[in-house]
Amino acid sequence: VQLVESGGGSVQAGGSLTLSCAADGRIFSNNCMAWVRQVPGKEREKVGHVWPLNPRPSYSETVMGRFTIDVDISNYTMFLRMKGLSPGDTATYYCAADPYCSNPVNKWRYWGQGTQVTVS
């Protein structure tokens, strides 16, 4: 298994949650990594991405200022730190990786199994 997410759960509106993505070392070191969320019946949304070895994350407008991506290089782990959560953030959150940050998200090469975040 190459990407493994953890940390999902249920939280009240306004609360915080941190997701983790443990990656295979080769994937972590050689790919752009992203957090992508999806609600059933809707398109996948990339909420942010980062090059782990040069961590200057980019974020979608919908989460900028509320979500933060950072990495633990020594443990090949990427985090998504979420605050100010609202019901609109309810989704399955996936960790993904691809050689190109700019590729359309549906073409990204590596995916985790997803972790559910529910905000009420």
C-alpha cells in the first residue's frame, strides 16, 4: 500500500481536524502530493498540493486560510490541518500523488483509500 490516510472523523462546525497521509518513500520523494476531497455525485476537488522536498503548498480558494498542508520528511508523511470547519467541508478526503502538480486531478497516478470527514 503506497498512500495511507488517517485522522478522519466527525467534528462540529467551527472545529478542527488533522489528517495524515503516510507515503511510500519513493513516491513521497519524487512526486507532487495533494489532498483531494470528493462528495458523492460531485467532482473531485483538489484542496491543496505540495512538493514534499520543497514544501511551499498551494491551496484552493475554498480552503485558503483555513487549511494548512505540511510534511514530515523524515517519516514520509503529509498532513492536512483543518480549522474553521463547516458542513460544506464534509467529504471523503484522499491523499494523491503524481509527477505533475498541474495534471488534472482525475489523472493523478497514486491514490490512498480515503478517509471520511463529517462536519455537523
